[in-house]
Amino acid sequence: MPSNAFTLMEGIIRAGKANPPLDRESERRATAEQAATYRPLPGVRDEPATALRDGSYLMTPDNPRDDLVILYIHGGGFTSGTAGICRALGAHLALGTGARVVLPEYRLAPENPYPAALDDCEAAFAYAATLAPRVVVAGESAGANLAMGVLLRRAGAGDERAVAGVLYAGVFDQRKERYISGSWLERAETDPVLGDADDSMSTLYLKGQRADDPLVSPVLADLRGLPPLFIQASSAERLLDDSLELAARAARAGVHVEMQVWPQMTHAWQLAAGFVPEATEAAERAASFVNRVAEGRVVDGAALLGGPASLDEVR
């Protein structure tokens, strides 16, 4: 049974859907106003990431580790959203891992269609890599799509600095048929966040580009050689099939995959870390995965750190 805090949050979401923003600019202003309510978490300093686009943040825990950094990309259907709204989740990931967390802004559609957002996120990866030699790439919803795009580009370039992906409820298949079948139809009544959504986020983002481009629909990509992936989704959300399909295809490609499906949660519930117990727990599980990656305790095609190197050491 969901917590009282979760039930309250879900009620607020449903009430907000009854009076939606009048247009895209109003939606963006509302998101920015919500982001402005963030209050710093003790032990984590947030400051503008001035090397990136305006509105980007760098979350720094006390005594940060210098071997790993997290790049966390916000969602918003490619047309809205803001880095600031992810600061609570970013702070919890920073506390849970001891790593700095980079929250980048990127150009939004429809003013800046694909690949503008992905290019900006790849630039943010380059910045993150100046802070530590290993980078975990993460994001929720459309941000998870962009995170996968960064991982695929970096894998294609032979870049070993990208060591893991953390993907919350991502948009991984933007083909037209995705919007007329499966969980997108079946979960419309149980998904208060995306229940009234249509394929316009993809139409506006792509603006004539092919939806079967692997960087647009990562379920169609060659996933061999990707680093370990941690995927989390709700069984009640419309994007459930995207996560399930990506996890299955990545597993068949030989990628280390950890897939969690939570019942009854709203789309991208993880953003409420620190306010809703289920969101805080979700963030802690992701942090645990990142820590295991950092400590060499995740099988990714390389030998695990530690232990005997030969039978002679066992004897």
C-alpha cells in the first residue's frame, strides 16, 4: 500500500491535471516556479554550473569523491522541464554516493528539435568528465532518452569514461505505433502524469526526423558494449513497455541490466525524493547501484575487483 505522502502527492497531481497550463510557455513557467521551491539539503551544496547553459546546477556533497561524477538529465517531454526541479533527487544521489551531480539544462523543442538537446547533453558529459574520470549518466522520462543517447554516442566513440546508466521511466521508443498499443493504451487510466498525453512530444522533438533513428528510439539501437544499466519504472505508467523492452534488448545484447518495476507509482515519482518515502527509497536503490559500479561489484564484462586471480591463490 502506498504511503500517505505518496497518496497526497498523487492527489495533487490529479488536481493539477484538472486545471492544466493554458500553453507551453505557461507550463514552463509553472515548472520553473515549482523548481524555485527547492530548499537545500544539509550536506549538499548546490550552485550554478556556469560552464553549461543557464539554469544548470552542480550539486556537491561534503567531502566529495574524486573518482566518479553523476550527470543527471531532466525530463519534460523534450518541450518543458528544468534542471532545477531535479535538485532534491540530485541531492539525495549526491549524499548516497558521495559524488558530485551535474544537472544540465538543454535546448527545448519545438524551438530546437533533435539533435539539439542531445548535443547539449553530450557537451554536459564532457564537462562532467572534467570533474572525475568516470561518469554515470542518468535521467528520467525524456531525460532518460537523452541519457541513453549520450551512452550510445560515447560507446560508439569507444569512450570508457561512461561507466553506467541510471534510467527512470524513459521514453525509449518514439515510433508512431508505440502510441497506439501496449502500456501506452492500457495504462492511460492509472497514469495521472501522462494519462492525457499523446505523441506530440515526439512529433515536436523530431520535427520530421526519423523516429527509428537509434538515438531517438534506443530500443532499436545496437546495445552491445554499453555499460551496466539500472532501470526503474512503475507498473502503472504508460511508458512501462519502453523500460521493459529496453531492459530485455540490453540483456540479450550482453549488457548488465538491473530492472525494477514498482507497483502503483506515478511516472517519475523518484523526483519527490526527500518528500515521499517511495521516492527516497528509489533514489537510495539507485545510489546503491552506483556505489557497486564504483567499487567494481557489478559484472559488466570485466573481472570483478578483488578475489583470487588463479586457482593457485585458492590453494
